Amino acid sequence: MHTLFTIGYEKALPAAVLGELRRAKVDLLVDTRAVAASRRPGFSKRQLAAALDEEGIAYVHLQKLGTPAEGRQTARSGDLDTLWRIYDKHIKTPEAQDALGELLALIKSGQRVALLCYCRDPKACHRSRIVALVKKRMRVKVDDLIPPLF
């Protein structure tokens, strides 16, 4: 059985996130943000990919697994029911399904894969929806990594 890791960088420093990934022996970080830019230093796509590379961890951005703009706006209000309705509609689009297929292939390859998003709490993050979809298609053990607070 494969293990699928998840991690959020909210309230964490890049070194803490990298430390958790290293501790878990993650081979590949899959960025599930629709927009792989961050106001937080070290978490924008290029900076993050470079830091991961130094640790021997590969990086892939599966943008279409991210929450669409309408959902991100809803998430800021804390309305999870509406967010899940928006995301569940989005993930059924052909582009999102293609990205989900890519993710499944990466997991099946035997690499130790971690899903990344901003949210610290995996239950309040769209990556929990991605995990649920993966679990419908294959047996995986899920390990939510929680980096130390800064």
C-alpha cells in the first residue's frame, strides 16, 4: 500500500516544511495550489522548487487540482459548505480530471508523494477532497504532516 502525505505551510517557515518532508522521506512534492505564488518568502513556485531540489525532492505543480478563484474567495469567509460545493464542481472538469490522473500515476509510480497547499488544517483544505478522490481509486494510507509553528 502506498502512503500519500499532505502538508500545509500556513504558520510555518520554509525550513520547517522542508524538515517535515525530509523526515517523511518524501520524493516528490505535488503543489495543489491554483496559484503557486505566495506572499510568504520561500513558498512561491520557483523558490520552493529550488529549495526542494537542494533537498533531493522533486516538485510538480498540478495547477488544475487547485481551488478556483471563486472558491478561494469563499474560503476567506470561512464558509466551508460553499467552498466544498465549488470545489466538487471544479474537480469534475476535464482539466481537473486530467490532473487527478497525473497524480494517481505519480502515486502508483512508487514515489513517496506529498500534496502541498497553504492550509495548516488538512480538514479545512481542498487537499482533503483530493485525498478522498484518490482513496476511491486506489488503496493509500494518508499521513498529514504538520510542520512546527514559527
